[in-house]
Amino acid sequence: MDETEIRRELNIIELKIEGCNQDECEEIEGRLKELMTEAKSQKMRGLEERISELMRKLEEKEAL
């Protein structure tokens, strides 16, 4: 995946986080981890930060 494709997917994930239930949140978390691995392997520092931000947002959602 290139940076544009990952950014596009992250935008979709951000919207999904808003209304996810427990199972969906777990799926999203798994996908974010996969994308983080991809971003690290390609040294996409900006994307790593964005993914970390979404992971924090997901954790806050799960804590509610």
C-alpha cells in the first residue's frame, strides 16, 4: 500500500470508530496494528503518528 491508500483507509477508520460496538472496535484495533506495521516498514513517520492518534481515540471509545 502506498501512503495515499493508507491515509484513505485511516479516514474511513476514523469515521467507523465513532459508532463501533465492541466486536467492531476489536476489528478496527487489529487493522490499525496492521497499518502501523506497514507504516513502520516503509518509514512513514507521519502515518505512524496518525495511526497512534486513532489508536488513542479507539481506546477512549472502548473505555466509555
